[in-house]
Amino acid sequence: MTIIDLIIIIPILAAVAIGCGGSARVLALAAAWANLLLGLVVFVTLVAKGGDEMHFKSSWVLLHSPELTLGFAVDGMSGVLVLLTVIVTFCAVRVSSGDLGKGSGKLYYISLLLIAAGALGAFCATDLFFFYAFHELALIPTFLMIGIYGNGREKVATAWKITIYLGVGSLILLGGLIALYVSLSPPGAPTFDIAKLAPSPGEHPLSAEVQKWIFLPLLVGFGILVSLFPFHSWAAPAYAAAPTPVAMLHAGVLKKFGLYGMLRVAMPLLPEGFEAWKGLLLVLLLGNILYVGLVTISQRYLDRMIGNSSVMHMGYIFLGIACCNSIGWGGAVLMMFAHGISIALLFALCGSLRERLDTLEISRLGGLGGSMPFLAVTFGFAAFASIGLPGFANFASEITIFFAAFKDAGEMGILQVATILALWGVVISAVYMLRAYRSIFQGELIGERYPADLAQSMRLPVVLMIVILLLTGFFPNIILKLLPNLFEVL
Amino acid sequence: MMPSLNEYLMVSGLLFAIGFAGVLMRRNIIIIFMCLEMMLSAANLSLVAFWRFGNGQGMPAQGYDAQVLVFFVIAVAAAEVAVGLAIIVALFRARCTVHVEDLNSMKG
Amino acid sequence: MSIAFIILLLPLVAAASILLGIRKKANLSAYVSVASAGICFLLTLGLIRGSGGEAGAFTWLSVGGLELKIALEITGLTRGMILVVTLVGLLVHIFSLGYMRDDAGKARYFAGLSLFMFSMSGIVLADNFAMMFIFWELVGVSSYLLIGHWFQKNSAAEASKKAFLVNRIGDFGFMAGILLLWGATGEIGFSALRETLEVQTFDPSLLNWAMICIFCGAVGKSAQVPLHVWLPDAMEGPTPVSALIHAATMVAAGVFMLTKVTFLIIAAPVAASVIQHVGALTALLAALMATQQSDIKKILAYSTLSQLGYMVMAVGFAGFLHSGEAVGAVASNAGFFHLYTHAFFKALLFLGAGAVIYACHHEQDIWKMGGLIRLMPVTAITFLIGTAALAGLPPLSGFWSKDAVMAVTQNSTPLLIVGAITAFLTAFYMSRLCTIVFFGKARSQAAREAGEVPLMMRAPLVILALGAVIAGFEFAYGWFIAPADLPHPHGALPLVLTIIGVAGIVTGYLLHRGREKDPIRVEVLVRKFYIDEFYLFLVRVFQDGVAYLAKAVDQLLIDGLIVRGSARLTVGVGLLLRGLQGGNLQRHVFLFGVGIVIVIYLITIALG
């Protein structure tokens, strides 16, 4: 049993123990602490060993033909995402407050732990089957949490909406994965092992045409899960309705599954398939950045605005992926990390605003900076991180992605034009974030509101996330050291 | 004059139609049940009739397959009546009615 | 760690320690910040005596063949600029001790100042575009924080937001330009780029586009037309901030950056022409707008815009083809020379205005002041020295630098005329300002009660006044620009300029002596050519309109028609099928019967 198995099994065990009657919050916190420490150990070990190869391998063969193995391993990319998951899980459990309405919160904490375990399993699985299955494991509690503990009148309808939406996405994805399994397994030895499915360099068993049509369901499936335009409309309402920790976990961690899948499965296994859809993908990601960016500007509620901003930033990560070089992919993974932390931070702060105020309608708030200075300052940090200010990891990842697109670009190709257009998104995101910030925290106080400042219990996770963003912003090589040659390796 | 196969079948069809009409139109579930039995009898009658004219020249067919089948149907029908009536009694106790239009809990 | 790195990092340490530790102790925070500025200034004195060259590097980001470095480069112009930044910075810090003495957010203010010093030093010392861009954004943030210092005032909150957003538009172009250059050459270091451009030839249209894009960054930061609108609004910030950031240093960063890429301007003549004309247009328009403002800080803000226009225009002449050869570095040196002297006298004017505002209980309307020369003589005299320098009267510093700039424009008659008109207007509006504020009778109670400011605020004024007098002499600038590298005017240009300056001052004085309001009121100038209104309209119609439209499309088409539509379709089909399941036993039986009949019919047909 390796440390990675431990990381995945601890939240599951904690969930079982809560189910058997243990104290929910204590167990969840203990599991989150343990995972945070183990995650750091994994990360440090990876830094020492280098991120190019798989480490901490473990496997149990479940079936021989087709070969089905419950196996886990981490390389640099998985390591970064594992670190992201344990950090966000820790913060999400910490910000979960006592006011769960009904019951002892058993289901609440079990769901949180299962989401974390599912995400960790999906990021570490070496097997196509478990890669998919663990993600589904994480999705189901998400739906439950939104339906049971969500906010607003439409929470049940929203829970249904994303259940169906993501269900369809997963189904399409499943179709693509099955096609992959069928067509790429070595003759006579069907296998789900991702490494064994990978074609040997230079000789791909499938023609470009076949790759193209297998790539499409993968792109659409992963795209729906990542809220790629035009499959994005589930995201903002879901995050607005979700309880704070679920919004943090889903937007911060679980949504990265689709991007991880693109990098781990779709792109390496079907390189020519991607080439066929590159133009389409560029158009769609511009839809994310520009179109959804504009949609974000006109949002009236803070939670929806943050949700849409998260959708918008997915476009940059896709841009990094579309660059097809190590710079772009490194930038994309760095951005997954940076965006994961910053969006979790924003949702955590937005959640505590929701607890204190009777509305999150931006135009009806104003001048709150005076009565809640700590929240105002931390929200400022979060907002500046989100719009990609130097000093935060988000900036480092954005600039890496932009440079990646222009690597050795003597003349303007389609990728370069798309990148220039995508640059405008930097202005758009500044517009909506600063407008909201100005309207909520600055200016004259609207109404007679003197809400309390951020609770003491929230301060540790919030400050932790800000420190991580700053640390990786000042020294992005901490993360990037694990991903020096991602493109070549995969 | 001895009746031919057509007459038997005519009577059988008539019985079946009356039974079917009863099932469709009557409200009382016990009557419906009786009509069902009538339809079974119609089937039995045509079975025996086909046997009687079954060898091609208006003479009985070889063997007693039809009779066996008829006995089988009668036995099953008897069992069905036992179970069915028990269900109806239970239904009446639960719902205080034996009218089918009141029994619409299967509505989708 | 080299001296330059310490200069760079010390203010960051100060800002961080204020934010993390001592922000509750306002006075201690202020002293920490001032001390860091003072040490930086002393270290700068050491640095500028040094030999220059590289000063160490730190690999900030490296992945897959991309390496972005924080590397410092010290050239001649860098030394001049870092001296301006640390000297004016130190004086503004000291002045702020008095000006912000009783402010509730004092610790936050000084943390902002230190953060600014860090960012600005980063721009000055950068040896590559990536690092410059990083600090370029950071000065934007510190400017945002300081303009919005009084964030509970709606106007200050709006102004800080506007400044940041307008700058972001410029940064968009800047980044695009950097990327274009990097794509073509594979280099982002200034010296590496210069060498590459010397060795290889590149598509001129690409270079032109890249340079125009990079110039966008300068347009935003140095507030050139059409992105000039943020600077006047930025006057909502505390006055010392306006002196440091929005007069002497940050807004000059655009010009400084252009001087750093002079080699690129030379290689891109079309872009150079764009730069000249944008600069000239800014100089003229801003000077016109300055003549009709009544807020003392806004007048100075437009004046800053106009002078920045001068500098940009001069730098643009580097790529001007004069009998087949580019004018070259001489032109950008002239621009930088003006930047250098301007930093002194404009910081002086702003701090003087700050002292006046402080003395008049935060009154900024010049029509409520008057006669202040008797009540606050030191402030008034230093202010008048600054005015004379700005108007270009010999032998003050502004005279020499303006001569250098105008000498460059002698290459092109239309721009020479624009420059001369602007020079006249400059003298005119400054004389108007001084006449109204310092002479005549006091026009309000606040002005009658004004008194001289404390020593802590007077001392910086005197030092800057000294700088405004001597900065144009060779001993004060020769150590970073050799006089031979500056352009020299032909003919009677200096004399003509002096006459223009005197004429402007006299006209301004005569027109406004003893008046209670402007004798000539030009509505279009008062309303700043309606540019703000026009932009507001553009933002409303295009950005917000399109955003609203996009939201509507999102809700109606994507979420409504496609997503909910398919959901509705499923539900609708379900409803149809539901009708078949009435729960009525007899209906089921009937349908069952019908089904059997149909099946028998079909079987009959199939069998023939």
C-alpha cells in the first residue's frame, strides 16, 4: 500500500466511520488534515524525484481478460492536482459551518469526503475504467449536496439540471472511452490500462479519420464536464445554488477532471484526432473567454458572476492545451492549480458574504469595506488573483500560456490570432471583478448594514489559500519544476 | 343435421365477444372476472371443436392433446379464480369498492 | 545580492511587514516606509556611481524551453530614472508624513507607497519585456490602491477603477506586442533583442505592428490620447500620490519604456510616425483642456498629460527619417531629458498644490483661493519657480529640456508648430493658475485662514525647487546622458521659445488679474472635448450592450432553447405517452385488444 492509496482511502474510511456513527465534523477534519499532510509529502517527494515518470505505483489485478486493474500512480501532473485537491478539500471542510439546517450533518460531511476521494482517485488512476468511475463517484454526492443543502428556491431544479447535464456529458464521454478501449487495445489482449493503450511513438494504429471521430465524443464529453462553450450553462446556476464547500470542491477540483482527461487520455492517445478539431476547439474556447466573459459582465448577482468567471477561465486552460507544446501544457496545469485555489477562495468568501447579507445582488450592496475590513482585503486578494495580477499564480500561468502560443511563431497562424483575441479577456475579467469589488466593498454604504467581519474560524483557510497563491505566484517554478517536458512525456 | 366446425366456431366467437365486451364495459370487477372466465370457456370450446374436426375429413384428430389442454386451462382458471377472488376481497377491504374506474392508482 | 536587488526588494519588505505585522501601529508603519525609501535613495547614490551592466538575475519561471527572468540591467538612462524614482519617492514619503498625519488609513497608505516604490523600481531596472510587464501591472495595482485610498468616497472608488481598467486596455496591447516580438525573434531581453535586430532582418510590417502594440502599453500608462481619460480622474487620490505616481514616475514609465526600445522604434518607421503624432495630439489637446479647468489638481493633471505628450513625440522622432537616416537615440534622449527635468518641477508643483490644499482645508477649487503668496510665502515662491520651469523660462531646467525636445521636432514643421502652440498654452494656463491662487484677494474663508505648512512639508518643496532650477545644467544630467547625445536647436529657436513663454505668462496674468471667473469660457474645453461622455456612451452601447445581449442569448438560446428545449422535448414526449397510461383497467384491456387485432392483421398480411 503506497501513500497514494492511503490518500485515496482515508476520506473513504472517514466517510464510512461517519456513517457508522462517528462524530462527523471531527472525523472529516481529521481526514482533511491527514490528507493535507500526506499530499504535501507526495508533492515534496515528487519534487525530489522529478515529475516525468510515474511514482508510488500500486495495482491489484481484478480481471485478466479484459485486463482490469485497480491501480494508482502519480507523475508531475497528477501530483499537482493531488496537491490542489487536498488543499481545497482541507479548506472546504474547514469552512463548512455548523448551521446545516437539519440533522447532524452526517450526509454533508460524507458527501464532501466522497467528492474528495473521487477526485483523488480519478487523478491518480492508471486505468481507464477507474479513471471514469472515480469521477462518477465524486459527481453523485455533488448532486445530493446541491439538492439537499443548496441555497435558493431553485436548488432542486438546479440539482436535477446538472444531474442530467453532466450525466449526458459523462455518457458521451463513456462512449468515447469505450471506443478508445475497443480500437486501441493491443490485438488479442483487451486492456483498460492507459499506459498500454498509448500508441508507440511514430506509428499510430488508427488512421487520422478514425482518430477524428473518436476524438469528437471525448472532446464533447470532457467539454461538458469542464463547461466548454456552448455547454457551459449548467455551471453558474449550479455554483450559485451549491453549498459553499461543494462549490469550492466542484469548481476548484472536480471540474479539472475534464481538462486532466484531455491531457492524460484524449490528446496523447489521439494526437491526429486533435489536429482535426483544433480550429473548432479554438473557436469554442474563444466563446468561453469572450462570450462568457461578456455574460459575466452583465451578471447581477455576485455568486453567478463568480460562477461565470470560472467558466470563462476554462478557456485559457483549453488555450494552453491547444498550444501542443510543453510550455502550453505546463501553463495549463499551473493554471488548473491556480484557478482551483483562487476560485475556491472566491466561493469561500462569497459564501460568508451570503451568510451575512440578505442579498448578493451587486447593485444593492455598497461600502462594506468599512465594516468588514478583513473580508474586503481578502476578497481584494482573491479578485486580483482571479484577474491575473503579477504576484499570483494565475498571472504566471496566463503569461506562460500566452508565450506558449507564440513559441517559434514567425507568422500569425490561427492559434496566434486566437491568442491575441483571448488576450482581450484579460480586460474583460478586470472589468467585471473590479466593478463588483467597487460596488460591494467601496463607495458609500448603501442601507444600514454593519455586518460582522469574517469569522475567526474562516480565517485560517482563507489566508492559507492566499498564501499558496502568492507563493506559487512569486515562485511558479515550485509547480512547474514537476512539469518540465509534459508534452514530450505524454 | 350434425353441426359443422363453422357453427362451433361461431358460438365460440360469440362467447368470446360477449366476454370481451363484458370485460370492457362492466364496472363491477366481479362481473369482469366472470366475463374473463367466459372468454376462457370460448377458447376451450374452440379447442375441442378443432379436435373434433381435426383429421382433415371431418373426423376427430389423433390423440387427446386438445382435451389435455382444456383440462389444463380449466385447472389454471380454477386456481386463478381462487387467487383472483382473494385479491378482490382484499381490494374491497382496502378500498371499499369493486368498481374498476375507482381503481386508478396505476395512473402514470 | 547586488545593490540594485536591495533597492528593488527593500520597499517590498516594508510593504509586506506593514500589511502582515504592524498595520495597527500607524506611525510605526509610516516610519518603516519612509526609512525604506530613505535607504533606497542612499543605495541609489551608491548604485549610480557604479559601472552599470548586469546586476544579477533570478529565474522566475522556466518550463519547456521558456525562461522568464527577473534580471536587472543598469544603463545610462536607468541610472537617471532610478535617481528620479528614489529621490522624488523619498521626498513624497516625507511630505506625506505631514499631509497624511491624521488619516485613518495611514498604515495602508504607506504600505501602498512602498508597494509602488517596489513596482516602479522593477520597471526601471528590468532587463527584459516579461519582467517589465510584471512590474508594469504592479504599478497599475499600487496606483489603483492609492487613488482609491479614500475608498468610501464614490468618486475615488470610480476613479481608481477607471484608472486600472484603462491601463488594462493599454496592457492588452503591450502584451500582444511582446508576444509578436517573441514569436518572431524568440527573444524578450532588451539587449538580446537589439542584437538580434542588428543581425537578422525581419518583416517590417511585423515590426511595425509589434511596435504599435507595445506603444499601446505606453499610451495607457503615460495617458496618451485616446487613453488619457484616467489621469485627470486619478486626482481623487491623495495629493502626494499624484505628485509621485501621476506626475513624476509612473506616468513617465511609458516614455521610459519607449526610450528603452529606441532600437525598435528606429526599425519601425510607421510606428514611429504613429508615436510622434499621438504625442503631439496629446500635448495640444491636454494643454487646451488645461486652460479651462478650475480644480487646481486637474489643471496640473492636464499639464502633465501635455508634457508627457511632448516626451512621447520626441521619442517618436527616433524613427523619423531625416535625409534617409533615422534621427535615432538623440531623439529619445531628448524625450528622456524632458522626463528628467519634468519629474522635478511637476512633483514640485503637485506637492505645492498639496500644500495649498492642505492649508485651505482640502479646498481644491482655484476660484475659492487667492492672495496666498502673503500667507504661505515658501510654498508660493517654490510653486512659482516650478511654474517658470514648466513654462520654459531660462535658465531653469524646463528651458533646456524643452529646447531639446523642440530641436528634435524641427525635423517636421507641422509638429514644430504644434509644439510651439502647446508651449504658449502651457505658459498661459500656469500663469492663470498662479495669478488666481497666489495673487489678488482671498475669495473664501478657507483661503483667508490659510497658513504656511509645517517644515516636514516645506523641506521637500525647497529641495525640489532646487532640482527644478539646476536639473537642466550639464553637471546635473551629464552623468547619464552625454551632452553630445542631446539634440541642439538650430537658429533662434531658444529665443523664440523664451518669447513664447513670456508671452503666455503675460497674457495669462493680464487676462485673469483680479477676476472672479474666467473671462473667456469655452464650453467644449471645459467639458474636455466630451471625450469622457463619448467613452461612457461607447461602454454603455458596446460593452454593456453586447454583454447584456450575450446574457440574453445565453439565457434564451443556449440555456432556454437548447438545454431547456431538449429537456422540455423529453418532458413533452413523456406527457404524450403518459396519456396512454390512464390507470383505467378497461382502457388498458381495450388497447390490448386493439393491439392484438393489429398484430393478427399484420401477421395475416405477412403470410400473404
